[in-house]
Amino acid sequence: MDVLMNAYGVRVDTGLIEGALYINEISSQKLTQEAVGLTGLPNPNSQQQLLPWLNERSKEHPDAPDLLHDLQKANVEELLKDRAGLPGDVCRMLEIRQQLGKTSIKKYAAMDMARGEGDRVRG
């Protein structure tokens, strides 16, 4: 039975997949442009470029907590949970970083890659 099910496949909604990927692309471009404008960095999604900028900006504010040694999801969430003392541009850049790092869109890209004849995913 499972062989027959895999051979028949599961139909995927091509319009939904294409729409989700399109919206994600537009959103990512806008967030990246905002991040470049905010930081002045050529690639604000790069941890090597962003960490020094974040730490330098927070040093300018005496109430700011010690910042990050890395930009792992848990560390960014912890900083954003208690924003007291963080400069507004640092908070916004951390929010942008969270948005750009979302993995929820990857399932649509995977479905698009696995889609075969008849808009079905098999195997």
C-alpha cells in the first residue's frame, strides 16, 4: 500500500508555494535594505560584520547590557526580551536579524524542489 501511495504522490498547491516564495523574497529584500541603511554594513546578515557593529553601538549607551559573542537565536531572543538600555537601532537590527533567520519558509522551497509531474511530490 505504501508503494502505491508513494507512486501516486501528494499534490501540492503550486500557486501557494510560488506566492509564499515571492512574498518571502520581497520581504527579505526590504529587510536587508533596511539593515544596510541602519548599519552601513555591506552584508548586515554576516555575523562577522554585525557583531562588532552591535557591540560598538551598545558601548555608546552606559545602560546597555553586555552584548553578544555570537548571534545564536537564543541570545538574540534574550536580549530582545529585556530591551532596557539597548539603543533603538540595536533593537531594530536584532529584530531584522530574527526575521531574516526564520526557517518557516524553507518547507515551501523544499516542496517546490520535490514537486514533479502533475504537481505531485513522490517518494
